[in-house]
Amino acid sequence: MRTVKTMGLLGTGVIGGGWAARALHFGIDVIAADVKPEMESWIRGAVANAEPALARLTFAPLPAKGELSFTTDLRVMAERADFIQENIPEQLSLKQKMLAEVSKIAPADVIIASSTSGLTPTDLQRDMLIPERFCVAHPFNPVYLLPLVELVGGAKTTQATIDAAALFFTFIGMHPLHVRREVPGHLTDRLQEALWREILHIVNDGIASTGELDDAIIYGPGLRWAAMGTNMIYHLAGGEAGMRHMLAQFGPCLKWPWTKLEAPELTESLIDRMVEGTSEQAAGRSIRDIERLRDDYLVAIQQVLRQFNIGAGSTLRALEERLYQDADTGESTSSSLTAALPLRLVTTAVRPEWVDYNGHMSDFRYGQLFGQAMDALFRKIGVDADYRASGHMYYNVESRVMHFAEAKVNEPLYVTTQILAADEKKLQVFHSMHRVHDDFQIAIGEQLYLHVDSGAAKASSAKSSVIAKIETLRKAHAVLSLPEQAGRIVGARR
Amino acid sequence: MRTVKTMGLLGTGVIGGGWAARALHFGIDVIAADVKPEMESWIRGAVANAEPALARLTFAPLPAKGELSFTTDLRVMAERADFIQENIPEQLSLKQKMLAEVSKIAPADVIIASSTSGLTPTDLQRDMLIPERFCVAHPFNPVYLLPLVELVGGAKTTQATIDAAALFFTFIGMHPLHVRREVPGHLTDRLQEALWREILHIVNDGIASTGELDDAIIYGPGLRWAAMGTNMIYHLAGGEAGMRHMLAQFGPCLKWPWTKLEAPELTESLIDRMVEGTSEQAAGRSIRDIERLRDDYLVAIQQVLRQFNIGAGSTLRALEERLYQDADTGESTSSSLTAALPLRLVTTAVRPEWVDYNGHMSDFRYGQLFGQAMDALFRKIGVDADYRASGHMYYNVESRVMHFAEAKVNEPLYVTTQILAADEKKLQVFHSMHRVHDDFQIAIGEQLYLHVDSGAAKASSAKSSVIAKIETLRKAHAVLSLPEQAGRIVGARR
């Protein structure tokens, strides 16, 4: 099979546009063919829309982008492309006709693939010249971001075609899943379609709305499905005995009307297949190990969704608002004695996603934790959402971090925070990060903030109520000695 | 309804343990009742296992943890609890008997809820005393991390009971979903069960393995489901015309054998309900706006999974390895002229999840980008995975960041990197961050690294090949003037 420098698209639309964006991004030229000339500007728009997200997918160096060209003549495309992907409407006879036509022009070593959601390759390749080089390559929307592509061969497809297609799709960042048997809907759409038809029944029966049904997924199973499928998840639900226990416990439910889909008979042979399959997936890892991995990604994903204030992330935000409010209310009981100590605003543990290849917390995460301490300090002195909404805020002008010891994964840490200096515009703060178990100081952070009027876009005095709160803290902290690491030049000897 | 200070658990197991962990974490005392005394150590172990992940869920201040107690006498639990949650095996008659028993002891203002996956509340409350205070509250595994809880009332349940239960579950960080009509399996398990039964059919028919079926989800639809359900996703798939176009395009597929589940007739009234429902979900946002949100979280989630090297994250890692290798190979063409310039190792744009409440990139993200530049530099000088595996690496000793201007969301940025000083152990580097559109310098970073022998856990000389590469760069950069911001004390006047 030939090296792919140019991908040909037969048909544009949402899927064709997604293919174009992905291929171009990873340095492949694209020639798109569509009988409607107006689709040229459409596909260029689709590529442009995809680019901002695609550009953030990786920090790794990318080759020069591919070039996009357009033709209304499918023969021009078929002559120039090294790999042809068909994306026309889901009608068998139309696809058969167009694929046959393209196959007569495309050189013999050019793979021709179909994006069909559910038609089978044996049907599609029926009238093609050299049908051996044809396969189904079914992607998912948005094609430029989701890695899955199902590869399905028909009766005449060669293994070499599947292998070469897999290689090409891997090159453009995808995960080819070889579907070993032809079946309408392949694998993914069969699973999606079962869920979808159950949705239609529930809405049709007036039981719930589309929004309620979406919520039923995104706050629960959807979070798990981002990295583990139903089989692995149910393997975990079975406890130490895994899938076998799960089937024993929930097997009877298969007879219950929990969906309009009748289950197959849960025979010993089916049980064995389910148990063997999941045991293979577990690959020697204990239930506990897989649970830990699941918990880690569930937390990290909710943190990401929190940033976008969507789904489970909005639940987390609401919870945090409540916790902060409660903490504020509870503060009335804190004694005056503790006011003289550096504030202790952040206590946490090093998260698995924070460590680098050394197994140590990455440099910039120290800055993140010092930033968390600043956020907590700002809340404490009244620089909150209302304050910012009024057009006033503190900007970070300068930060310095010094590292004295590494922090390992799961290591509990706390940060103390001390006001070094302050006036009506400036706020200089010193943070110190410690291990919880022995109070060892592992890093310090020094930060200088400037109060800004965001409307006027220049430095301004903070509100008097904020200045008063800072002053109370500054005076309390003035009795503390200046930390020895404060006010140093980077790299100077101690 | 009373304030909940103590949650009573009727039955332990995986679900009971999850409830205990969640409630305790958010400051609620828990009393667990199980006839088997050995379940005391079991539930304490389950709570301990849950804690590491739970502790990372939020940075917000938490109340003191609740206390866990255990009894083999359900009456002791029912007398002391302010809210009772039943988690015994999924057998109707057993649940009816135990719920009736508990209802005779628990005070009238104590809500009693069942964790049942699919039994209906009218059946469950049949023999209870004061059945008005009963409802189904169905959680999802792991209960301590997933926010979803389905609330379902039976024929005798009052709205006040549902409201009070919703309040309590919100307090412990959950998202209560009120299921308005009783139906076996409620909502979520009906959707999950349809997918699950289709899996069983596919495995039973010998079409695919459990692992292949899990892959069919996690590399594709599963990523989407983390924050959008099937209805919203299909609304997007319809393009500008949304769900109505999607149903017109894929409606015929409902008659095709894409699952063993027969679809309902796609009547005008069903189409209207689907369109109205998704239009309500869109809440005035354009398809383009929702697409952007979807793309943003799909990228951010893949980045998270990359950290754990799981699912789509492992695909991304493999892609990046290839891209780095290609970039290395391609480097042989770079001219000697460019060697004298500061390196330009990172070009990116400010991601939506990096900005703070000001709409500006958060402080610590500057550190992250400087860290990315260092990673790229390390690769360049041969400090790669093999090198680190040999027990040698550079530790960050000190960092300083200065901010001159803010970076807004999506702003394209680049970082230049210059060697300031180096010897066989030390490496001092200066980074400068710029806006792409006008080359304006928005921040600088200065970093000091020490080479370490991780076996001996002390400073050591880098390998000669690495020292040679650093020296080449250092000499080339020596012709550049020392940046004016290098070597300053935090807060000193310019």
C-alpha cells in the first residue's frame, strides 16, 4: 500500500468536514469532492471551526498543515488521492453506485473506505473494481477529536487493507478498532442504538423528557464511560469476585422489564465468555487497582468539568460555594490566638495527575497550590465575585518559587500564607509549603499583587473594607519574623 | 423534616460503604446496621479505600469528618438515625419486610430511602408505617464520587419527602434527579440495561469480546457522555437544524436491525417531543456554541486521561511519541543561523480551562507553559525516558515568574528559551512568553535546575553527551545579551 500524502473525500457534510480537519492538522493534504460547489466554502468553514479545539489537543510538535482543495468532479479527486474516504448519505444503492464509480478511477493501491454508520462492507463493495482494497472505516462526531474508528472488512476485503487502513488512521491520531464480524450497525452504533431506542420509548411513553434522560447519564454512568466500558465497570461492581459475582447478583434482573429489550438466556457458556473477557481486560490487575484508577479519573474529570461549569462540574461548583459559605460562618468561633499565626488556607494531597516522570509533583503545580492559597486569602479579605463584578481586582505581577524537596504522589501537604507587606495598592505575600506528616518545608512561594481598576485598566486603591482586612492580617503577621527565603535573587547562594 | 446529623444505613456492601464514605466526608455521622458482625471491619475498610480519591474532589474547606459506628441491631440504628438509607439485596419481599420493620422504630420525621436499582417505591412502601416519608434514592457506584441519585416517590410518598431528600443529598454533594413516574429500573438503569443487554447479545452471538465492546465506547461515545447525553449529542449531529434534521436523516435506521431492541413508531408527536425537549436543553444557545463547549471538554478530558495513560489518553500519548520522533528526525534540516537565536519550543493558545474569573490565564499556567518549554529542552539535550530510566535527572531548585500583561482565552502565545548559565551539574534557563500577533512580551520565567543521581539521592554530573549538547546551546546563546529581567529580587523596582 502506498504512503498517504493526500486523503480524498467523497462527499463533505459534518463527517467529511471532520475528516478534513483531522487529516490537515496532522500534515495530510485533502482533496474534497462534492457535486455541490457551495460545499467548498462549507468545508473550509468546518475546518476553521474545528481548528481551535484541535490545536489544543497536544503540546507535541506538529508537521506543517496539509492543504485543502475542492472539486466538483469525483474523478479529479479519485486520480489524486492516496486514500479515499466516502461520506455520502446513508443509502445503500447510492453508496454502491458511487463507490463503484470511484473504484474504476482510483489506482489499484489506493484504499477506499466508507464512513457508513451501519451498512455492511460486503454489500458496499459488491460492484467495485478491486473490492479487496475496500473496508468500512466508521468515525464518530466530532471526527477531529474522537479517536475511535471502527474498521470492518467485507467478504472480499484483504487483511492487508485493514492493516494499512489502521496504520493510516493511527498516523492521524486515531484508535482503530477492528470489528471482526460484519453486523448491521457494527459494534458502537449497536450499543448506542439500544440506548437511543430505549430513550425514544421512554419519551414516547411520557415517562421522562430528553433533558431528564440526558441528566440520567451525565451525572452518573457517563462519567465512568469516559474511560471504562460497561463490562469493566460491572466487573468492578461485582467486588472481589468480579464479573462472575455481578452476573450471579444481577442475572435475575435480566428477566425483569428494566428495558424493552429482551436479554439472551444467561447460559453457563455466556457467563464463561463474559468472565473470561473481563478477566482478560483486567490483565492481572486486582479489583482494588482498577478501582483506584477509576476513582482517579473520575475525580480528575469532574475537576475538568468544573472549569466548564457543565454536568457533574456544576454540581461540584455548587457544593464548593456551600462549603466556603459554611466555613465563613464558622469562622466566628476561631480564637484571637490563631490570628497571629500564618494562615493555613490549603491542605491537600498530591494528586496522581500532578506528578511527572520522576513520580514527583511537577514544578508548576507548586504554583497552582500557592494560587489556591491566594484564592482563599482573597475570599477572606472580601475580594470575591461581587467585588470583582464591581470592576476591581488584584493582578499578579511577580511570583518566585523555591523547591527544597520533592513531593510524591498522594503526599499530604499544607500551605501557610503570610502577609509580608501591603499598602492600598500592593500586596506582597509569602507562602510556605509543608509535608503534613513531619511539617518539613518543601517549597516557598513569594507573590506580588497589584490592585487594578479593570475599567480604567490601571492600578488603583483597593476598597477601604478590603484594605482594613489586609491591614489586620498584616499587623498580626508583622510579629512573625521575615522568612529567610524572602527577597532573594534566583540562583544566589544562601 | 429534621436536620440530618446522623445517616443510618440498613445493610452495608459496596453501596452501603459508598454512602458511608460520602456522608462522613461531608461531616455527617453514620451508623451502619448489618446482621453480620464481620461487616464492621468491612465497611471501615471501604471508607478508608474511598478517602484518597474523595479527599481530592475539592479544594474548598470541609467540616470535621463524621463518625462511623456499627451495630448488628437494626433497632439501634433506626432509633439514632436522622435519615435512613436501605442497601440490602435486590429482593422485593426481603426489602418490604426490613423496611416495614425499620418504619416501626424510626421517628415519624425520619426519611427512609431505598438504594434499589430497579424496584418501584409503591411496592416497597406497601407494609411500612408512615409510608409517606419513604422514597427510592438510587445512587451509582462509586457512590462517593458519582453525583447522580435518582429520587422516585411511590403512590403514598409526599412531595415534602422528595424535597427533603433532595436537600440532604445536595448537602452531601450530589445531583438529585427527580424521576416523575415510577417505572422498573427508573431512568438510568433502563438506559444502561438496554446497552448491557445488547452487549450480552453480541457476546452471545460470538460477534465481539467484552474488551472490544468496551473499546467501542471509551474511544468514542463514552468521551461525549461525560458531559452531554445522547439527546444533546444527536441534536448537535443534526447540524444547524438540530434534532429535527437528525431524526429526518436517521429516522429510517430505526427500522433497521442495528440492535435487537425494536424502536417505537417515529410519529409526529414523538418527533415534536424530542425536538421540544432538546430545544429546551439548548436554552437559546446556538448549535455552534454547544459544539464549542463539547469540543472544549472533549479536549480537556483527553488531556486528563493522557495523565493516566488510559483509553483515549493512551492514544494521545502514542500520537505524541510519534510526533516528537518525527520532529527529531526533521531537525537535521534546521540551519546553523537559527541556532544562535533563543529556542522557540512552545507555541500554543490559552485554553478555556486555563483562565480565571478575570478571563485571564491563571498565574500557575505560566509556570506550566515554562515547564512545557523545559520538557522540550530536556528532550533536545537528550534527557529523555531512557536517560531518566538510568537514574539521572534534573530537579527544579528555583523558579521565578514575572507578569507584564495578561493573556486572554484563546490568545496564541509562544515561549522562547535561552540558556543563561550551565556547568556539569547546574542549568539556569530564561524563558520569555509572547503574544503571537504582536510579539509583545507578557511574562518571563527564570529557572534553576540541578542534576541529580536519583539512586544516590544527591547532586551529580550530567552525562557527557548531555553536557556537550547544553554547552553547544550555551555558547550559541552567549552571544545574546542577558535579559534585563534576569537575576532580580521579587518586588524590587526596575
